[in-house]
Amino acid sequence: MSLAFTLEAPIALAPALVFLFVLDRLDSFRLVSLRTAVLTLAAGGALAVSAYFVNAAAMTLTGADIGTYTRYGAPIIEEALKAAVMIYLFARARIGFLIDAAVVGFAVGTGFALVENLYYLYTFPEANVGVWIVRGFGTAMMHGGATAIFGVLAQSWTERHTKFEPALYVPGLAAAVAIHSMFNHLLHAPLVATAAVILLVPAVLFLVFAKSEHRIHNWLLKDHADHERLLATMSIEFAHSEAGRFVSELADKFDAVTTADIYAYMRLHAELVLRAEDLLLARAGGAKPEITAADRDGFDRLHALERKIGKTALLAIWPHLHYSREELAELYELESRTRRHA
């Protein structure tokens, strides 16, 4: 490894990683675990390898010259690949809020940029330090920022929809492609492009964080109160509540044992959501709450009930339970932590 590489690699690789760390520290709720950040970085890196071959095939197929393809073709291919990972995470309820959408999106884009910049470092060792300043502070931040903005817009458009609606991801993808394309249009003036990225990407994401922290806190308090009321009605006057009437209707479709298991499943689900929200609010307040054996036992019982109820009954009741993606993301985050502390 040459001295030049040792000096230039940090310039090309560090800026986006440092900014990702800053974003993670700004998240007082700690919505994105270290494991998730590492996995999404790795996914972004794998996408960069895939993009190399897809871009080569697309250039051959279209016959476009390198300049035209860089401005119009590459942004579509690369942003679509990065967006595919994000859409998968949205569909699996692994992202529930604007903040984690921004952090995870930036992590995917950063992973993509790191592999891309490593390739250029080894391919063009003679390039001067100015090239690596542009690639580190410009290109890498652009990749991270474009995917983060896709994530924020996708979360904004889809958060009220429990069903997967592909069209709702189009505005975010269009914005990411436009950002990428505009950056590539300025490659004849790389310092201007880099300066624009350094100014705009942090400003947009810091604004998202500033707006979202208060919004998430208020949502958590409201949802926490809603689940407390639900648990209270399940103990006192459940039969007269909407959820109680729903369980009563199930008695006509399923046997008594299955109906009782569904009731227990609903109650345990609400208890676990409350626990997840307690932990998020505690972390936002600066505390470091511990995962307990009771948390692990709760998820073991939840999955045992799912197996007892069976897929057919779960599919029948799921649309009536009205679980939001935020709640499902909270549960996933809590369960992930319980498994890591097992």
C-alpha cells in the first residue's frame, strides 16, 4: 500500500462515514441499531458491485456515450437499485419514522459510495488529491443524501398506508434521480457540485431531524396513551369496545380455544408495543434502559400464540387489528435488541 493511498483513502472514504455517525448521534430515540447500520452499509456496497455490471450492460444496450449515460442513465439505474433495498425495508416494517428512514437511506448510499470510491482508488492511483476531495465530500455525500431523501419522501407518502403501494415510492425515486443527475451535470465544475452537496444535504437532513424529533415524541405519547386505554378496556369493559365486538364476532368463525388465543395475542401485542414505546421515550430522555428476561419471554409467547392461532386465522384477523408501520417497526426494534441481549 503506497503512502499516497494511505493519505488519499481517508479523504475519499471518511466524510460520508463521519456524517452517518453524526446523524446517528442526532437520533435521541436510537431508532437505528449498530447492526442495522452495518447491514445497510454492506447492502449498499453490494449494490455498487451490481451497478458496475448493470451500467455496463445498459451502456452497451443503449449505445449511449459515457457523458450522456453518466448524466441520464447511471442516475436511474443506481438510484433504483438503492431504492429497492429501502422499499424492501419499508415493506417489512423495518422503517417506521422519518428519522430512521433518513439514517438507513444515508447508510445505504454511503455503502454504495465507499465501494465505488475504493474501486476508483485502486483503478486510478495517479489521480491527485483534488479528485478524492470531490469524490469524498461530493460524490459520496450525494449518494448518501439522495437515498436518504428518497427514504424521507417515501416514508412521508406511505406512512398512512398499510398495504404495499408501489406508486407511492415514485416521487421519492424521482427526487433521488434528479439530485443524482444534477450532480453529474456539474462534473465539468466539480468544486461547484461538491460545494452544493456539502451545503444542501446536511441542511435538508438536519431540518428533517429538527422537525421529526418533536413529531415522533408527540406520536409516541399519543400512541402510548391509546394502548394504555386499550389494555384498560380489555380488563374492564372489553366486550363493549370495538376490539371486544370484533373478538366476539370471531367466536362465530373459530373455536373457543382459538378465539381465546386471539384475545391473548391482541393483549400481548399491545403490552409489547407499550414496552417498546417506554424504552424509546426513556432513551430520548437520556436514560439507558436495560432489556430484561421478561422482554424476551414476551416475544417467545407472542410467536407461540402466532403458531397456535395459525396462518389462516392470522390472515383473517390481521386487517382488523390496524397495526401501523410505526408500531411494527417499534416491535421489530425491541425484538432485535432482546435477541442480541439473549
